[in-house]
Amino acid sequence: MTTIYFVRHALPDFTIKSDRERPLTDEGKKASFKVLEYLKDKNIDILLSSPYKRAIDTIKPFADSINKDIILIEDFRERKIDSCWIEDFETFSKNQWQDFSYKLTDGESLKEVQDRNINALKNILNTYNNKNIVIGTHGTALSTIINFYDPSFNYEKFVSIKNIMPLIVKFTFNNKELTNISILNNILCQ
């Protein structure tokens, strides 16, 4: 069995417009220690992450606690929305969930994000079979992975987790076949 804990980043500082460099808020930094507490007895073998600062920093306290490096995987990055900041994110997001090929001029569609993330996940399953893995990730990227395995995960379900930061979703695989997905949204609220 391969167990993967996808950890959606904690609360970021949205005043920083650079997606790649956006840090955690003080609240987000505190929440990263709740992630550490949850993961500490899970016998994690490998830590991977999106190269974005908020994803790395959410799992870094845990990585430090078990003295393991975080391997950055570019393909686990969040989707590119466009080259400029958009104010009406809700309408944009709804359009993308209604049409997985919808994108702005300089951005990615959800289909492109899903394909990129699923290819990265399949490589991880080939490389780290029968390991316990943590992957630092993002809300939309993670949602497209869930949707790949469970097409009923739609816009409404995305909205239901959109503001949960951090969020852990546990995937269990037997070889490369998914056997279970558990959205663990209450464990970090304690």
C-alpha cells in the first residue's frame, strides 16, 4: 500500500501578488504546526511539494521535526490563472469548473492542471511504491486530482473546501490503483 497525504497549504498572505513567493500569514505559520502534530505518527518516508513558498512552508515544520528534506516537484504547482491579478475569482473559478478547457489568455485550464498533476502523481506512484508520502499542494491542484478519481467532485465540493487552509486529503493506493480517498477537514480544527 502507498499512502499519500496531500497537504493543502495553510493561510497565505494575499497581499503578496506573486503566486510563487506568497508566504504564509502568522496564522498560517501556526497552523503548519497542527499539520506537524497530525503527521508525526504516520511513518512518513518521503516529503514532496509544489515549489511555491506557501506549500513548502506548510510542511516544513514537519520535515524539520523528522530531519528530512522536501523534494520540490514543479508539476505539483498551482494553476496559472493569468499574467495579471484577477479580482472576480469566483466567476472565473465557476467558469473553469463548468468547462475544464476554459482559461484566460495566459493561464491554464483545469484540464491542463489536472493532466500535469496526475502525470506527476503517477510518477510518484512508480518511484515510491509502498511508501508513506506527504505532498505539499494547493486547493485547485488538489481538487483536480480528487476530480480525476471521483468525477462527482465538482464546483460545489470545491467551494466547500476552498477556505479550509490547511487541509489534508489522504489517498491510499494498492500499487497504482486507488482504494480510498479521505478528506480530513476536521482534524486540524482541534
